[in-house]
Amino acid sequence: GLVPALIFGVALGNALRGVPFRFDDTMRMTYEGNLLGLLNPFSLLCGLVSVAMLTMQGGTFLAAKAGEPVSERAAHMARLAAMATIILFALGGLWLAVGIDGYRITSTLAPDGPSNPLLKTVTHQAGAWLKNYSLYPAFLAAPILGFVGAGLAIPALSARRDRLAFLASSISTAGIVATVGASTFPFLLPSSIEPKASLTVWDASSSQLTLMIMLIATGIFLPIILAYTAFVYRVLRGRVTESYVTQNSKTAY
């Protein structure tokens, strides 16, 4: 589980730095980077944030789900991971504020216009990724929840309030991931070599017809997915203890 967690964070780190791609006149994308270029220091720091965050989340879940001594070991590791999450997340935010130039659209936005990223103008700007928090103060909720959730998970784990710790960890995880979106909005994938080629939520959107079809499909199938997921969690509720496994050794538990 280490590699996917690390790569998840590295990908988000590169989305914040910008990725070396451009479009030609026929809208064909060309990527001009390499694998080593993606493994830059800032992106690796974001990867470590991801590893710490997901270790905290997995540890709190295991602490709430497993019997002893696994539960106690999981709680101990989750506490360490929560502390690491707070420190690394703070370092990432500081680096983003003073060491990473963001992107800013300088032309008029046309959300209902054609999906052509080359019709806008974009510039690099120091501190641009932090401007959204002054433009949309509600966005501050994302990083605040990231810190507060991890901070609450630590005493909850110490007191062995495992369900509360898992809830706090989940809030922290949601806040940290949402922080990336809040910082970069409306950009989805900035281009480091041709800023105007950067993809925004409008450049990358499907047609109105496609979006409507997907909305209808989501309205039908999402409740079904939520229902059977809730049923599975209901059936598998409670801790998995050594005695339970022994008693049900001839079944799938």
C-alpha cells in the first residue's frame, strides 16, 4: 500500500506545480516531461503527506475494527501518522505559499463557451494558489478541517475512542484532499511550459448533453450503491477478534 499512497500524493504535487504539456493547432496534446521530472522535491513532500494521511486513516479504521493486540498497535501507529500528517501538511502549505508559483487567468472567463483551453490567457504568479482563500473565504474550511481532524484523532486514539478517531481522521483526509481543489480552482491541470494550455473545469468538461445523461445515471445508481454499501457495512459491523476467527474458522467469517 505504500507505493499507491505515495504516487497519489506525487500526482497532486505535480498538479500544483504544473505539468509539461502543450496543445498544437489541432488540439493534440504533447507531453514533454519524463518520469524523473515528476519526482521533484515538492511532489515527493506531497507524496509523504499522502502516505502519512492514509496511514492515519487505515490505522484508525483498524483500531476500531480489530481485536487486541492488533487494535492497540494500530492505534499507536495512527497517532504517529496523525502527528506526521499535521507537520507535513503544514510544511507543504508553507512551501506552496513561498516557493511555488501558482496560475492565474488574465483574460475574460466564458464558462459557457467552447471547450478550447487555448482561448484564454494565463500567467504564473507568486502566491496565486492562496488567492482563492481571500476570494472565497469558505474555502478556508478545507485546510482547517485537515489540521483539526488530525489533531482530534490523536487524543481520541489515546483515550481509545476508536470510532471518534476514525471520524476525525476521515474529516482530516477529506479536508486535505479538498485543499488541493480549493487552492487550484478553477484549474484542474496547469501546464508548466504553456500556461494558456492549462486545463480548467470548463476546458475539461463534457458537453451539456453528456453531463445531463451522467446526472440522470448518477441519480439512479448512486442511491443503489449507497444502499448495498451500507448493507455490507451493517453485516460486517463489530470487531474481528481472535476468538471470533477461531469459532468461525471453517467459514468466511
